[in-house]
Amino acid sequence: MAVEEGVNADQYTQDGTVDLKGNPVLRSKRGGWTACSFVVVYEVFERMAYYGISSNLILYLTKKLHQGTVTSANNVTNWVGTIWITPILGAYVADAHLGRYWTFLIACIIYLLGMSVLTLAVSLPALKPPTCFDANVENCKKASTLHLAVFYGALYTLAIGTGGTKPNISTIGADQFDDFEPKEKAQKLSFFNWWMFSIFFGTLFANTILVYIQDNVGWSLGYGLPTLGLLISILIFLAGTRFYRHKVPTGSPFTRMAKVIVAAIRKWKVALPSDPKELYELQLEEYATKGKFRIDSTASIRFLNKAAVKTASTSPWRLCSVTQVEETKQMLRMIPILIATFVPSIMVAQINTLFVKQGTTLDRRVGSFKSHLQV
């Protein structure tokens, strides 16, 4: 790795971040708010693009593809569910193989492809059924197999793309701050505040301006603008490439978790030492060179501590460090939080489906103004 002459080691990041060529990076030249500004602006346009599609999707399915409300709502929730599952795969590819930057860029291409085909599907007469003005969609001509294949193919291509962008863009932003430098560690917390602001700002634009365009101007422009917004967001992200810090792929955390669980099960009859210091752990310097923190052993989920009990075997599937065990405990502690989100997620799923359809039946006029907000 290339290190500049005459530069003190403490001027480089201490968290293991590098440039795209794998060289150490100077804090003064890469990362920080300069790099994060590109990430935050990207998120504004990307959220505008995503919610520009999802907010009004059920109305397109019922009004233009002539599907029933129940079928449309089911299709929307299936698609949204896919969008929230695919990030698991995207995170795995980034952590274990390609790294966050390249995984993100490849996913952006897939995302843009899906958005582009989706825009064509709502624009070209050959890719959608003829317009029907009958209030009962059962009397309208149904979408053909070709229409549905192109439209849903584009939607799920988009879902695959978001699977690579959603888990990586926020972590790319977080990587721009060195946790070993107190000032940057504090700035990272501020970054996530701006991150959420960018999400809500893009969402607000989509749920007001874009929804109005789709309802009153046309679906071609209403979908074309989000596609253009996504393209702009990708170009903005690329413009900041020379400022980014990158974390080297270190393997999937799921594999690390599996090793701890397997090792603990294999040694379930082995007694734990009375002193936690007798458990297997790497030297502090080894963590420091990798830009990581060492975690002390805790008594919670004590059974997993057996994975760090020293035996004759040093196989990674039979012996794990204390830090690796504690990381696994942290992941397991998040499972109840994940389960607790199921109920509110079910409620949120109704907002972009049945609530939107209900809203179209209401009198939305305030004086001479007619609301088209999707909130």
C-alpha cells in the first residue's frame, strides 16, 4: 500500500479505510462532510424516484392495468416486501465479495434499468391495455400476459437494484467518518440526522409534486421524472468518487455468527472457565491494525461463550475469539427488535394500498383546491 512521504501516521485514518486502489487515505483529502454531501444529495433524488413509483402504484394497477383492488393491493405489498428482503443479499455481496462501492454501482445500473423499462411500460400503447372509462374495472379489457410480464418484470428488476443500493449507501456515508477520531465520531451522528432529512425531503416531493403530475398530467411524465431523478442521483454519487473512503470486504457477518453458534454447540459439554480472561482472544494490536475495536466478554447469552473456550482444535468452526462471540450476541439481541417491527410494518403496508384507494373516493376539495397528496 502506498504511503505518502513526510506524512505522520496519525494523519491517516485509523479505521482501516482505503481508497479504491487499496491505499491508506489521509483524513484531510478523503471522507468527512465533503464526501457525505454527495451521499446525502443522492438520497434526496433516489427517494424521490422510489416513492414516485410506490406511492401511487396501486392507482396505476387499478386504473390502467384494470386489476381489482384486492389483487392490486396484494401485488403492491408483495413488491414492497421483496424490496425490503433483497437488501440482505445486497449486504452479503458487499461484505463478503465486492465491497460496498462496487456492489452499489452495479445495483444502481440494475435499478435504473428497471425504472427505464417501467417508464416505457406506462408510456407505450403496445405495453398497456386500452384506456377504459367504466367505473367497474371488471368490464374493462384486462392487461395481457405481455403487459403484465413487462410491467412486473420492470418492478422486480427495480426491487433487485434497491437490494444493492439500500443497505450500502448509508454505510458508505458512515464509512466517511473515522470512529477512532473523536471529532469524526461525533460528526457521524450528525450525518445520520441529515441522512433522515434527505429521505423525508425526497419523499415529500414524491408524495406531493409527482403524485399530482401522475393524476393530472400523465403517467409517462409522472414515471419519467423519477427515472430522470434516479439518473441524476447516480451521477451525483459518481461525482464524489475521488472523495470517498472505502472499507475492505471482511466476510459475511452471517458466516461469523454461524461459526460462533456451531462452535458453542460442539462444545456444549465443555465447562466455562471462572475467569473470562482465560477465553480465547486476539491481541489488541491485531484489532488496531484492522481498524476494529476489541469487545470484552459479557455474561449475557452465556452459552455462546463456550465458542471461545480453548481446546485442542483451532478450527474457526470450533474456536472463536471473544470479540466474535460478543458481535454474535449483539446481532441476536436485535432479533426481538426486528420482530417488534412486524406489527407496525403491517399497518404501514396499508398506507400505500387501501388508504390510497379509500382516499380517491373522498371529497378532497378545500375550496377551489383539490388535494392529491399521498400521506
